[in-house]
Amino acid sequence: MEVKAHTARVLVARLRGATAARDGAAAAAVSEIRLATKTDPEIRAPLADAGALPLLAAQLQRASPAAVDAAAALLNISISARDQVASAPGVLDALTAALRSGDAAHHAAAVVHSLLCGGEPHRAAVCERRPLLAALVALLRAPPHRPGATRATKDALRALFGAALYPPARAALVSLGAVQALFALVLTDARDGVVEDATAVVAQVAGCAESLEAFRWVSGVRILLDLVESGGAATPRARENAAAALLNLVVAGGEAAAADVVAVGGAEETVRELAEDSAASPRGKAKAEALLRALEDAAVRRREHRLADFLDGLVQSDPYISSPASASTHG
């Protein structure tokens, strides 16, 4: 490993010198580091130890010609040295800048996704960066015809899925307009795999109470039920994700969310069709069965509340019931 460490120090020194010279040589040095991280996994951690991360991050912050190679190198290093990338000064700010720049956006989103795969500590570090989450959401709105847009959208969706696995991030994503952006993709995007990935993120974001109002703004419940309906979704995975989203919405939103689902004509029949569909996947059927139980439980609670309200009304209108003194006198 000493040979790897020596090579890493040489590469980093070359990049540091090229950056200081400001003569355009940095692009060649970054390209060399990217190639090394791609072809030799064992050099990734030594490069992080040798100080490559802040130098690569600086290329992203400046939106330099080497930004794409720098982001790709960071992605490769994150696979083997995730802790170091997540904690390196300036890296998360640099990724935020790259997400907004265009050319390096898809690599930057992939780095964020890689960091989010590192467990809860990394999710917390990433998700507390509201500008970074906002930049990911903004990527979903990028024109689909722009070069590299499909890849950037898919990488952004994967990163947002990882962020939404961290419950405190869901309300932040809702407030940043993620629900509107996600449903816009579901309704209009025909690119392969985009609807599946978008509905997967929708299912996670639905798991917070704040999502219900956002779903109402975009008629999200009706759209999801259309996807759950047999033949309504382009793929079985999108159908499963739609059922999971409705289930999470009802669990997080309670009776109000359940009422929104039931208010759509034929909702329960649509969900029951999926639960009983022999051709559906086990996951899809399980989500539909759980959703039916949640809707039934919510209906029972509504009936109990109505009965309690009725009895309260009787008590308040009958002086012999409401007054302890009257009860003792007429006992």
C-alpha cells in the first residue's frame, strides 16, 4: 500500500501545483486522478488521505473546465472512502454548486446518492443542507432535451430517494416543491425508468404529515389511484410504488388522508383489484392489502367519532344528564 500512497501523493502534488499556476494544467491533472480512481480502486482512499478532496471540490466550486472530471473522481473515491468524502471540508458545498452548473450535475447527484447510501450519519449530514436538497429538486425541472438531462434526472431521483429515507428530510423536500416536481415527471415524462424512480420518491416523501396538503394541490391521490388501476401504470413497479405512496400518505396523514383517498370514486375497488390480482407482484399486493386495512381502520375511527359527537350532543342538551345535582335529586 506504500506504493499506492506514494502514487496518490504524486498525483495530488501535481494537481496542487497546476491549480496554483492557474495555467490550465489543472484539467490534465484532474483527468489523471479521475482515470486512476476508475482503474485502481485501491488508490481511492490514499488519494483522500493525501488531500485530493478539497482540491477536487475547488474545481467544482469554480465550475472549471475540469469540473466534470472532478465530480467523477469524487464519485469513484466515495465508493471506497465514503466517510472521508462526507466529512471533507467544502465537499458538500461544492456538490451543491455542481448540481446547479449543468455539465457536472449528474456526477454530483451520483456522489450525493453514494454518500446517502452510507447510513444515517451521512444522511443527516447531507439532508441538513437545504440548498443541496433544493438543487436536487431543481434538477427535476431541467428541460428533458438538454444534453445529459436524462442521466441528471435519474441521478437526482436516486439521490432524493436516499434523502427521503431520512424522515426529518421529508418535510423539507415538501417545502422545496418536490411533490409538484415529482408529479410533473409522473404525468409528462416518457423517458425510460423516470416514472418508476419518480413514484419511488413520491412513496417516501408521502410518509410525512406535511405532504398531504401538497398532494391536494396536484391531485396526487387521484393520479396515484390511476396508476394503481389495472393497466394504468406503464410498469408493475410504478403500480407498486403508487400503492406504497397511498399507504404511506394514509399512515402519515391519518383520517384526513384516508378521507381524501375514499373521496375518489371507486378508490377502494381499485385498491382491492390490486390486492386480489394474481398477476401482481407480492410487494404490490401486500401494499394494497395494508392500504385497505388502513382505510377500514380510518372508517371505524370516523364512525366512533361521529357516535361520540352524537352522545356529547345529547349530554349537552339534556339537563338531567348534564347536571350532577339533578341526577341526585331525581335518583
